[in-house]
Amino acid sequence: MKITNVTPLVLGTEWRNITFVKVETDEGLVGVADARVINRTDAVNGYLNEAAPRYVLGEDPFNIEKIVNRMYLEDYGRAGELVMTGIALIEIACWDIVGQALGVPVYKLLGGALRDKIKAYANGWYTVERTPSQFYEAAKVVVEKGYKALKFDPFGAGFFEIEREQKLRVISLVEAVRDAVGPEVEILIEMHGRFNPVTAIEMAKELARFGPGWYEEPVPPENSAAMKKVADAIAPLGIPIATGERLHTTFEYRELFELQAADVIQTDITHFGGILNTKKVAAWAANYYMLMAPHNVGGPYSTAAALHLDATLPNFKIQEYFNDFSEAFVKETATGLPEVVDGYFALPTAPGLGLKLNEDVIKAHPQRQLHFNLFAEDWHKRSVKG
């Protein structure tokens, strides 16, 4: 079997473009992957236009390690977000092809499932005014959908520090969400790498009374020593530190692991070279007793890839999911993905990733010119006008 064609397709939504990649073979099997590339869609597609003829076309899709290694190594420059996203799109689509060819779900090719359902948490649900009453009502909707965990960033457009007035508003928002969901639902606090260590520590202590399940990316991801400073200060609270979505190679995890500067690793499969690379870093994290909660802001295929991997990880914790709180057509781009029921995904059962692509939906919603800025006022409404 040989790969004959690599075709990017871009779905435009109100705040994100999702890149789908079809990998076709001479035996008629087609694998698909998707990724949300924030503000860099054209750059990733440009990379694939160059890399696919060099490293992918004519290759056997079963030779996943060979394809990935060549894409990573043979361009010589240091791989970062763009390259690792392009590699992931090809890698995940190859797993889809291999599973279809062998007639089994991808997780059976990764050692088999350790669990028969995958716990999920909701994100993207708080596209309302930043008031306690509106956050309260929005959180109620999440629980009514059956979720047992939800994540949100209550900090507005803050960076490094925030004014005292904003600190008080943050506390009121988190209190409203806790009141809305009750004591049994997990609330996960996203900080988006906003703060210097002292501010992150201050806010973590202020919000501890609401029992958050973790603090995510309290400081920017480049400085593991700063993350360690926060982790050490927060450790007496018994609240984990989560990070990792903006780390793109295994080498970038080395210092974080050696410093033991986090408790939960949030590798994004679609920006980390794919399924197998993420499984490798998960095994490494397990040596430090760290849990895995893969980051996921993409479409159905990135979610399916995460579910197949999650099923196989001994140190899996919980899976992020946006698409119950976005435009309905995002979910309509493919059929076959399980729904979240009572807070859990069932495992996909069909061969490969288990999905069937609907290209007509993608064509009906073409790429948009967007700049999604997490440091702009009202970014959380996820309504980008251009």
C-alpha cells in the first residue's frame, strides 16, 4: 500500500479554523486527521505542501515511525508548533488507515484499552458576559448536559498582574460557578500562562476555598523554574498544577519532568507529532507519577485520536472537549464519534479512528480570516469578527 495524495481542507468557525487532512492510498483507503492551528492555519498548510512530496507521498502508511522520523529529522531545523502539527496530521491519518486496513480500532493497535469509557470535561461553555449571574447560568447548562467536570478562565485579559478590582471579580465568578454546579462537579481553573509567579500564587490561594481540580498553566510555559516556584507554593493546598499544551517535543518536557514542576500533563496530540509521540511522553510522565489530560480544541478527528490514546494510558486523568458548546456544524463534519453521556465518552468501535468525513459540511463553511487573541477584552466570548 502506498500513499498517493495528501489534501488539506479547512473548516471556518466563529473563532477558530480547523484544518482537516485527507491521506489517500492506492488501495482506496483514506485516513483523516484534524487540528486547530491558532492563527497559523496557512503556515501549517504551507509546510504540508512542501513536506508531503518529500516524506509522505509514495510511502507505506504502516511505516509510521519512518515517516515521522524523516519529517522531524531531515529538514534539519528545530521542529516547533508548525512542524509538529503537520507531522501529527499525517501521523494520525496513517493510524486511521492502518486500523481500517486491519479492521480494528486504533486503540487495539496501541496495546488495547485499559478502560471502556473516557471521562470528559467541558470547555468553551462560558461565552457570556463576565458577570457572576451569567457564569452561574452557563455553568448550569453544562451540568444539565451531564458533565461532571468543566473548565474556565475567569481572569479576563490579564497578563502578569491584574488590578485588585479584577481579582475580586475573578473570585465572584469562580464562586458563582461553584454555587451553580454544586460540590460534586469538578471545576478546573485555566490561567492561560497569564501570570508572573507571585500573582499566580496569590490567585491560587484566593481560589482554593472553591476546591478547584487543578490550576492550568499558571505562568507562561517557557520557564519551568518559574512553574516550579508556583508548584511548590501551591503544593500545601493539595491542588495540582497542569500544563503542557504549548510544549511540542519530548525534549521540551525534560526540564519540567526533572524539576517535577507539574502534576498533570496536557500534551496536545495534534501539536505534538501525533498519537505515538504522545504515548511516549505519557510513559515518561508516569515515571514522575504525573497524570495525562490531553489538550483538545479541534474537531471530531482530534477528539477521536485522543479517545483512542486515552483508553491505553495507565496515567490518564480526563479529556478536554469543546464541541458540545460550539457551532453544531463542527460535529457534523464527521459521523461516528461517541457523544458525552453522564460525563463520559464511550470508546469508538469502528476500524481506524472510527469516523466518516463529510466534506460537504467543510465546503459549506470555508476558512475565515481570524485573529483569536486570548489577551483581548471579552476574548472568552469566542466571537472574532475578522
